[in-house]
Amino acid sequence: MNLTNTTHGNTSELVFDYFNVETDSETAIAFKVLSYAVIMVVSIVGNSFVILAFRRNVTGQMRSVYNLMVVSIAVGDLLLAVCSIPERITRIVTYDSWLVPGDLDNVDKIMFPRTAVCSGTALCKLVNFVEKISITGSLLHLCVLAYDRFLVVYYPTRAMVSLRSSKIASAIIWTITCIYWSPILYYGAVKMEEGHLACGVRSHTPYWKEWYLAYVVLILIALVAIFVFYLLVACKIWLRRVPGNQTRNINRLMERTKRRMARMVSVIVCAYYICFVPYWIGWISCSYIRPQPKAFCNPVYHFINIMVSYVNCAVNPVVCMVFNHQYRQEACHVLKDPFGLRTNKMRLVVKRRKSSTTVDGPLMLNSRRLRQSRRGTQLLVISDT
């Protein structure tokens, strides 16, 4: 892979040149396209299940602060899968070319009418804008969620105990994210470069390094904060003791809860770090370090770190389904009624089942104990005779 130097205003950016090298083989292209297609399908289906589970709330247990934050992250992951992954697939097939024209001065006006040119520019802006707000919004939601879990464990009275406060926090996150990345809607453009169309933002943005540097600082602070908060939560739960005399069943339940919480925390943190840390290392190295380190600025690492960052969109709903039985129950209800035609009826059935369990539970337990005591008495009489 060759590197070319592109200059705009006061900025100078080294970019990858995919067009002066031998193209990938058909097998490599098929593997890349298949990988992105699988990630896109799993992400769309999984995040749709998470959103529908929260929206329908058949069991009546989904409306919580934690689930609202998870659903907000799922919305961002769904937008990323729908808007960004198809663009990545087309770039693989066309060797990093942009398909829809957007430069009025360098396109054939007969072949591409003005409406197509304007739509190409708008699509370029939209794809880059959605990609950035989805990644940033998800990161900030994870940070707020980690902080809320920390407050729940250490300071329960200060945590976000209402859906209203969590909705306000989520709205603030998305608003700040959209405002910060709004320059993309102005500077994003499609240009003709070396005989091919290219959609870009940084090469057309003056002082992009200072703009992105604030983003890098935010990323580092958020990643460290997420790790510290969840580490403190895990330590607190692991060291917690039940007051009073502990029976064997209570100890067993506490140990099971500790292991389950430790697994969930480790999976959430490790999944995000594994998916995004390689991407940020490569992006920072190739954007700010000169000369560029070849270990991170090569086509193989470039493809792997971007693809793995998209894997996080598919991992989040899988983690919800594995570690939260409420999502599994709601997913079963969604599969039984995909179009939501019997949602109210299913809610009524679940409510009646809960009420009957609450009323009949103690009676069933007492009758079971009575049968066991009678059986023990019979065995005692038989042994005495």
C-alpha cells in the first residue's frame, strides 16, 4: 500500500492509497463482504429485539434505568449497522470508491443529473455523521451507565432512580453528540481524486486535528472512567457480606450472584475494549504520529480494527440475552407475536399468572410441607413395626 499526501488549507493529512496497488482477490473480497454481512444481520436482528423488548414490556419488568440506557445504546448500534456497514461493503467491492457522485465540477452532467449529485453529497454527510454520533453516543451511554451502577452500589440514594432522570440524561448525551459532530454536515463532501470518487470529511476540514484531538481526549477519559467504575462495583459486590447468621443457602446464593455479576461486568467491559481499543490505536497512530508506524498503518490492520469495531454492534444484544433473563422472556414474546397484534392480551396473561402465583404460592408450599411431614410419619411407623 502506498501513501499519498493530500493538503487542504492549513492541514496536511496522509491517507491510504488503495488504487495504485494490486487489488484483493475475489476470495478476499468475498470473505470481507461476508464478514460485514453477518455482523450487519446479527446487529439489526439483535438490537431490534432489544428495542422491541423494551417497547412492548410484556412482563412489566423492562422499564428501568439500566434497560433504558441499554436500549439507547441499541438504537445507536442499529443506526450504525443500517447506515454505515452497507457503505463499508460497497467500499470493499469498489476498492474504496464512492459510488454516488457529489462534486458538481468534476462529474459528467449528462450521465449524472444534478439531483444525483446532490444526493451523493447528502449521503456522504449522513453516513459520516451517523457513524460518529453512534460511536460517541454509545461510549457516553456506557460511561453514564457505569457511573449509575457505581452510585447504586456505593450511594443508593444518589442514583438515577426514575425513568425521567435517565431519559433526560440520554437526551443530553444525544444532543451534545449531535452538536459536536454537526460540522460534518457542512464539511463532508464527495470529490474526484485520481480518477475516482472519494467521500471524506477530514481532508476538507480546516484544523481537523484540533477538532479530533478533543474527541481523542474524551475517548481516553471515558474508557478509563468505565474501567474504574466497574472495577469498584465488582470489588464492592465481591466483598459484601450479608449481616447476621448466614445459612448455607444464603452463602450459596451470594456466591452465585458474585460469579454472575463478575462474568457480566467482565464481558461488558472486555467486549467494548476488545472491539474499540484496536481501532483507536490505529486511528490515533495513523492520524497524529509521524512517521506513521507500519505495524498499525497497513491494509491488514486497517481492515481488522474497523471490522472488529463493528462487531460491538452485534455483541451488545447477545450479552443482554445471555446475562439477563428478562430480555430472553421478552424475546420469546416477540417471536410469538412479531407484529405486536396480541401484546395487550399477552400482558394480561402474564399479569394473571403473576397474581395467581402470588396468591397460591404460600398455599402450595404449606401443602407440600404437609405431604412431606405425613410421608415422614408413615416411614417412621413402618420402621417401628
